[in-house]
Amino acid sequence: MGRFAVVLPLEPLAAGDGFPVSAWPLHVTVIEPFETRHDAAWVAELLTPVLHGRRPVEVESFDRAMFGPKRDVPVTLVRDRGPLGAMRTRLLGALRDADVDVARARLDYRPHVTDNSHGSIAPGRAIRLRQAALVDLRPPEGRAMRTVAAVWPLDA
């Protein structure tokens, strides 16, 4: 069974790029982890019509917060002026229509960038997100790794 997430990286990624779980590139998650019986190629083909030809997503970082069950994960919240939420809605719809379980998708979705080994972003920063990426959360390299399964430029 495959497990994937859809993210908008702050810096471009390439299909096939890999990184340790502990060193995710800075990104905004659009679709939280979901599972499917299908492989990455199938998921990418399903999502391509939703992501093809989309414009870059403009967000602004505006506040710091703590996420996670123990409220011990530092993040910077980003303000969406509509396109990010619309993209999320369309991606979730495509996945649901294909009978992919997206039950973990949060109703109280708050877009953010999680601090990590690459750093963090400060409030007050305008960010232009120019790419979407499908990340394989169960790659052949093992549980400690993540692999970029597909990317879509946001440049319409």
C-alpha cells in the first residue's frame, strides 16, 4: 500500500530526489499523508489534471505557532488568499472521487511551514510557491527516507 503527501516546496525539487525524514525541505503541505492501494505513477496521473496549468501560489507568513500532539513542533503560519485552499479542495475531490481514503485531511487545515534542519521562515515574508510535489512516504529506500515521486510546475 502506498502512502503519499502533496506539498508546495519553497525551493524546487526534482522527481527522484530523496531526503531523510529528519531533513524535509521547507514546504507548505497541501494534502496530509494519505494511503492508497495504488502506486505513485497512478496517483501522479490522477492529480495531473488538477495541477497542470496552475499559477504559482502566493502566500504571506504571518505568525509563529506550535503544532503536534504535544504542541512541540514550531511552525510559521502562512496566509492564503484563496488559491491554496482552492487547490486543496480540488486535489481532495480528485482523490475522493477515485476512492482514495483522505480521512486524515484536517477540517481545521492551517497552512504553515514547519521549522526543520534547513531553517525556518520569519513572519512577514511574501512567498511565491512555484511547484507542487508528490512525496512518497514509503519509498523503497526505507522508513527513514522520503522520495519525490512527481513534480508539477506552477507557472501558467
